[in-house]
Amino acid sequence: MKSKLPKGWDENRVKTVLSHYEKQTEEDAMEEDEAAFKNRTETAMEIPVQLVPTVRELIAKHQKLQHATAENTN
């Protein structure tokens, strides 16, 4: 049975991501995590699993709007 990958992903991309994290030292992982939380344009939060599809949909709509806005200003 073939696994279903997210849109835009293929086996090569999965292998690349796995390789990155398998080779990453603990120090590198900590630095990457800390850098993610320093980004003031995003946040991490817990949400009920049932809401994940709705939140993903909202994020996708937001990204499309941001992309369209950026294209109109160029």
C-alpha cells in the first residue's frame, strides 16, 4: 500500500527531510527550536485535534490573501 503524501511532497523530499533530522546534532536541534520561537510573526499553540482541518484551511486562505496582496503591490 502506497502512503499518501501531502500536496507538493514526493519521496525525494521526504528522504531529504529525514536525512536532515537524522544527521542533526542535539545542539543543532536546540538552536533550530530556539530560532523558531524567536520569530515574532508566528506562534506555537495547542489546539484540539478536531479543529486542525479548520485551522489549516484558515492558514491557507491567509497565505493566499498575503500572496495576492504582495502581487498587487509589485
